[in-house]
Amino acid sequence: DPGEPLAPGQIYNSNRYCLLSVLRSLGMEVHDYEILVDELAASRDALALAASEWDMLITSGGVSVGEEDHLKQAIRELGELHMWRLAIQPGKPLAFGEVNGKPWIGLPGNPAAALITSLVVARPFLLSAQGCTEVLPKPLRLTAGFAWRKPNNRRQYLRARLEQVDGEMRVCLHPRQGSAMLTSASWAEGLAIVERNRTLEEGETVEYLPFSELLG
């Protein structure tokens, strides 16, 4: 946990605190089953237990293509894997399925990817399940303070905030946008959205989702 010394090869468990904060901001009652060992049996047992006790399951990590990523197989054995991978960045290895009739969302393990997908995928799903019709705020259309010249076949959710440039408020990016870079999320005040296969020049219009509209 943050604040404790790290042993070689360890990282801080930031996902726990980010995801608990997002879910509790929605008024959810949340139970944390702690960290699982990277074993199929442990994953299967924990999912089965959680499905017997709660209405919805959310995990982070274990859904990519590593040798120790066992969650997808555990889901197949206990229920059904409906979807794996989205054309978004960060957050491509996201999965959705069900365990004994209970919906499950498998978020990526990288911290920034887990946070962003919890806001733009898990949050709308949870609100919809409660009967809400407005589940994702309408993005603001603002002036870009950056250029995006490399089109990508995935929608980009870029950590950003508003800064004054030449007397005008513009959407500016953090210089480090990697899916593991949670420092960019703590710096940011929202997400700039660049659609698939699109380029963008500084001064053009870009869509912007403030975190204040995504939390709570």
C-alpha cells in the first residue's frame, strides 16, 4: 500500500484507492477482496465467492495476454466472457462477462488505464444498471493547446487540463500519456478525446471531459 516501503519488483497498489474512490462517489457499497495470487484456481474461487455475495464484480489486472493473466479463463469456466478488448487507449485489454449471472467488468491493470476505463466504461454501466438515462456527460468543445499528428485506430483518452495560452483557455496535455503513468492523472483535470484515425492541430476544436463531471 502507499506509504509502505517497496521490496524489489513491487509497485504500489494505487488501483485499489482509485477504484474505491470512483465507486463510492457513485454511492456504491463496495467490498474489497484484496490482491489475488496469479493462479487460475485462486481467481476462480474468488470470483465464485464474490458472485455469491454481491450484485456486480469489478477487477483490475489479469485480463491481458500474459502467462499469469487467468481471469478470462476463470470467467469462461464460471460463466461467460462476452467481450474482450476495446478500441480505446489507454484501456484496450478491457473485458466484460458474467459469473453465475452476475455482471463482471475486467479493467486493465495499468493504473492510468484502470482509472480511465472505470470512468468511461464502468461508471456508465453502473449508472445504467440503476436506471439512469444520462450516463456519460456531454463533452465540452474547446480549443486544443496541443497537436496530435499520429492517427491511431483507437479512440484516445488523454490526460489534460485547461491552461491559459496567449490569453485564451486551451486544453493542454500532460507530456507523459503512458497507461502506467498515474502521475499524469493526478496532474490532469479531465480527459481530452481524440477520435480514431484523426489528427489534430493546435488551435482546432477538441472534446474535453472534466473529471468534475465524471466523479459522483
